[in-house]
Amino acid sequence: MAKQNKLFSPLKTTRSFEQVSANIKKLIFDGVLKPGDKLPPEIELSHQFGVSRQTIREALRILELSGFITVQKGGSGGPLIQNTILHTIHALFLDAFQMEKISNQELISARRDIEKVVLARVVEKADETDFDRLRDNIHRAKNKIENNLLATDENIQFHNLLAEAAKNHVYVIVMGSIMAVERELMSRHSPEEDASTSSFQYTEGILKSRHAQEYHEGILNALVERDLPRAIQLMDAHLQEVEERVQLFLK
Amino acid sequence: MAKQNKLFSPLKTTRSFEQVSANIKKLIFDGVLKPGDKLPPEIELSHQFGVSRQTIREALRILELSGFITVQKGGSGGPLIQNTILHTIHALFLDAFQMEKISNQELISARRDIEKVVLARVVEKADETDFDRLRDNIHRAKNKIENNLLATDENIQFHNLLAEAAKNHVYVIVMGSIMAVERELMSRHSPEEDASTSSFQYTEGILKSRHAQEYHEGILNALVERDLPRAIQLMDAHLQEVEERVQLFLK
DNA sequence: TCACATTTGTCCGTATGTATC
DNA sequence: AGATACATACGGACAAATGTG
């Protein structure tokens, strides 16, 4: 038992398209190919690698889904080196959530913990540029709310900006993944301001948006003053409210 | 600017293979297809969806890389519904690390924070079953070391077991991702016990294994006694040593 | 042990849609 | 607007691997 402790999947037979994708991946890792560079078209690639176009296409699918390239149709199109790996991870995390590998309770609980850790790092490392970004975020949220619009995107983005201000890509990835799930949960239960949404529900949503935005403002002020305990206290209260809102969705 | 705040990629034109993969994915989400179920062979799928086999294959590549299916060749083979999404996320996190989106400093720093949070949850939620697993892990590590073998796998696994004992899949994913990177770093600089490894280096490695194992033992004892401060203190010292070892690798 | 059926892996050729110049 | 370049998609074919009788 426990023979899979070596690596992820060395047992797979090496298929041609896997070799091709691994090959191109290595060129990207080694810096030979950089974001912005264009890969040769499929036919050219098939000639250079000495495989068929179908094999090339399957290799491109892998690279595309792994977040290494994008593909554009039409003249002067083709495979383009582009780093979209963060999007890919977020999407996969969302998949894991939807596969019920993660419960709502788990998510909110972990989020509480992680947000606190992030706040601590922000107090330690954030500079004026970070604070300016957060201020701008709050400003845009305020504008939307005053115009009777939901500020869901901005309110989610606030937490991602916090993770960035913590100056650690791990937190950016983790927080981004968590917030991707939150965004999905929101969009499920308040799908735009369309006709099906009742006026009451919508006003309710605006109110929640405002509450969140006000908490964000308080948190930012505490962070600027490097007052970690207050920031944490406000974040706790904020997440408490968010949690109650999500619970309402799910019942 | 900032037009991508809606979703990940709504701008993509819907390609056939994407519709196919999305279709199958939905069946899995909805529970119509469950792990263990077999999908029809490619030709059958191409008939049912009314597309070519090439299109089906590209859809299967997506599902495979997303962690929803595995594919086996030969008689009574074919696409099999299987949840390997955790492996997929770990692999992607490793990619992100290798793309230099994450520095070693960032990784170890985030790991310090997260391990502490995990310890707190373990003290709160772990039961005897979890402790038994951890004890078994330490036992196996000890055995290996006494037989003059590296216990790298076991020592990495210890931290994953901690995350599981915290009873939160988010931590399992995050810790698993972090440890996947650690494993990669290790394997890069102590590739098996082959001839190229000098006797001195190897003995050195065994010593490190033993140190780690001893720390793990101490941490487990503290956890069993629900002594969080001591567990954290030992974890800090342990990670300090690990960090220094990694620094040696990278210089 | 050995043939056989099944299914993926890979190839080629061709046609179509689409974006760019 | 037309020509070009490219991805997308189709169909048919053979090779290779794998389980089954």
C-alpha cells in the first residue's frame, strides 16, 4: 500500500501530446518562451515536432487549460504565451467546492482564519500604494451604491486587494480562490438587476453592499493606523454578517 | 481598463469541445455521473453528441486535466469518472511556483502562518483517529530512519495529516499544495539514494530526516495534550530548521 | 498460453468559419 | 471588399495497448 507517495502520476503512459505539452511547458519555465511570444501555428508545430495536428491540438488544449497559453482564431492568430494560471487555479478551486469537497462552513471558517493572517501581514508590509488601491476600491463601491447599484464586484475585490497588500502571492492565490467561490454564491442568488429580482430583494442587496463597504472603510482606516486588533475586530464582525447572508441563501 | 471584473472568461467563443466538456461536467456536478461510472467510448460519445471523435477527444483532455476523469486504453477501458481534482490543484500550484509567481520566502512565510492556524484548529477538533494516523506516520518515519533510509515522504505527509486533522478541506488543499512544492524542492536536491549522492550528503539527509521526525513527535505530544502554545513553539523551531535547509539548497 | 475484441492513440486529408491585412 | 492565415471541425484509417475468453 501507499505506493503513490513518489509523485502525482508517474504511472501514466507517456502519450505524444503529453510530451509535446511538457516540452513547450519547459521552454516557458526556462524563459525561452515568454508571455507575449507567439507560438507557431498548429501545422508548423506539427512539422517541427513530427506529429499530427490532432496531437498538437490536444497538447494545446492542455497548455490552455493549465494557464500557459491562450489561442486566437483568424489571421495572424494562433497560440499565444500568456500566464492565466491564477484564473485556472480559481476555477479549479471552484470546481472542488462544487464537487462538495468543501462545505460552506469549512470555507467561511478557513476564510476567517486566513483573513486575520492576511491583516497581520498587511499591517506589517503594506505601503501607501496599497492603501491608495484600497481607497480607490472603496471610492468606486461608494459611487455605485449612491447610484443605487450593487457593489458586489468591488466588495469582493477589496479582499483580493488586501491579499495583495500582504505582499505574498500565496495569499493572493488562496484568497482569490476563496473569493471566486463567494462570487459564484452571490451570482447564484442575485443574478444581476434583472426583472426577476423583486424590488425588495434588490434594495436589500444594496443595503448589504453598503454595510460591507462601510466595514471595508473601517478596516482600511484601522490598517492605515496600523491598528491590527481593531482591524481584526471589524473583519470578524464583517464576516459574521457575510456568513449570515450566505446562510440565508442556502436554506 | 478593468473590464474583466465580471467573470473569468466570458469573452471566449464557445467551441464545440468546450460545450461537450461543460455538458459532461454538469452531469457530474448534478450527480447523474458519479465516480466509478464509466463513460461511453469515444466513438459512442461522438455519435451521441453529434460531433467528431476529434472534438470528443479534446473535451476528454479538458475533463482529464481538470481532474474529473481518467482514461484507460484497451479492452473494457475508456473514460472513467474519477475525482483527481486535488492532484490537479497541487500540480497547478507547483506550476505557479515554478513560473516564479511565488518566491521561496513567500512560500515559507505563508506556510509558517498557515501551519499555526492549522495547529489551532487541530487542538480544537482532532480526535483519536487523527492522532492515531499521526502516530502511525511517525512510527513509519522512525522505522525508515533506523534502517538508514530517508523519511522525506513521511515527513511531508505529516503536515498533510495535520491539515486533515483540522477538519477543513480548505487547509487540506492549501497545505497539500504547499507540501507539493516542498516535495519538489527536496527531490531536486536529493534525488533518491543513487550513486551520485555522496555518502556525506546522504548521512546529512538522514540526520535532517531524524530532526524533522523528532520535532513531529514533540508537536504530536503537545497536540494530544491540547497544549497549543507548545505545539506552535515547536512548529516554529521546526520550520526554522526546514527554512535553513532550503536556503542551503538554493544558494 | 494465445488469439480476439475493444478502445485509445495517432495519422492523413479535407472543408469551413473567422479574424486580420 | 477581397485575399490570406489560422483555428475549428469532420471522416476515415491504421497502430498499439489491454482485458477477456
